[in-house]
Amino acid sequence: MRAGGMSHQRLPGGSWRYTFEGTMVVSNSPENLPRAKQQPQYIDRMSQVSLDLSLTPFSDTYEYSENMTAESRELGKKSGDAHWEQIGKAEGHVKLDNETLQVRKVIGQRDHTHGVRDWTGIGDWLYYVVWFDEDLCINPAAIVAEDGRISSGGFIFEHGENVPIKSIRVISQEFRGNVYPVSSKIEIIDALNRRHILEGKPGAIVPVPFADDQGGLSVLTQSFGEFVLDGRGGGYGSFETLRKAR
């Protein structure tokens, strides 16, 4: 599968190869990257980028909706019909102009969603992909409805097994300007009826705006964050939120 300079190739044995060749904008302020097209002062430089990475899975694929309650599936319809995740080890290189970054057996994740995602129809979304080591990863996702109900999904990968997440409760979420995430603390109950507390803080943020024809605006923020699970630090991974800006 190819889109522009990006390609995804399935390899024998279940591994994947990802390649990219093209030009990318490097911004001197990641948070202002979406404004760079209209406001060139936020462009630091244009860089030639090439990427060649392979991902070798070490977990089974996990499909969200098969393990969600009927209420969670109904609330989560605006985010798509089905969603898969799989954890693996990435190897290869990324070249940025004359600098080459080697990637050697770094934990990563691939995902795929079927169905239509209504970006401006979701008011409060959190999605974290967190890696501690090869024996512990956690991937909670929640949509918080206006009436406070939560669509809970995701799983905990522990000692080679995918354990479904049964429910998620938001203990606290802090935002700057009600849009840009500052911190998060959630309670997770898994399918084994164990209670977990996950705390996270994002790093540098890249906001991605989505507008509809009625003047609605939602902002998806992408970041890599640091996480603590049940008192264990050292978690690292994707800290993603979606918030209605108007």
C-alpha cells in the first residue's frame, strides 16, 4: 500500500516494512506547526527525509470492539467500527538531511481502524500507547460523552498475553486553554478485575485541527509522553487527546 512517498509492505512471517521518501517541514515551534502554511515564520527549514523501518510483532493483534461492552461500542461509533493494535520491535533508520538515526529493536506499535471517524463529533477523547518493556505495555482509549458516560477500550499486554480493559474512569485531566493537555490520571479496571492507576504527562505537542462545515472545530494533539502505572515509572509512548475547540 502506497500513499505519496509513504509505503506499507507486509513481509513473510507477519513482519512489516515501512518506507518514506520526501520533503518535510521542520518547525521551530512544534505547537505552531499547523500554522506554518499560512505563517512561514514558523518554518525552520525544509528537510529531505527518508525512512526505512521494519516492525516484527511480539504480541497477538488485539481488536477493541470484540472486548467492549455494548454501551461502550455504541458511544464509540464516531471513532470507527473496528480497531486493531499490535506491539512489536522496530529496526532500521531515519535520515534527516545529512543526519542518519539508527533504530535498533525499539518497541513500537501498529494500528488500523475500519469505518468513518467523525473528528468534530467527539468532544473529549484520550488514547495512550505506553511501553514499559517487552513484558508490560498498556493501551487505554476512552471517549467521554457530554453526560459523563465513557466508552472504554484497549488492553494491557502482560507477560505475553493481551488482557482486555473493562472500564476506564477519568480521575483528572488538566488542559491549557481547555485544549492542550498538561497531565492526566485515570483508573483502569481490567478483565481480571484488577484496578490500575495510570498517570501521564505529554512532551512537546503537535496540534492537528479538524473543522466541519457548520463551524465546529476539534483539535487532535499528538505527543510522546511519560507515564507511571501503579507506581512504576519509566513508561513512554503516545499521549493523544481530541478536544472540541468550538
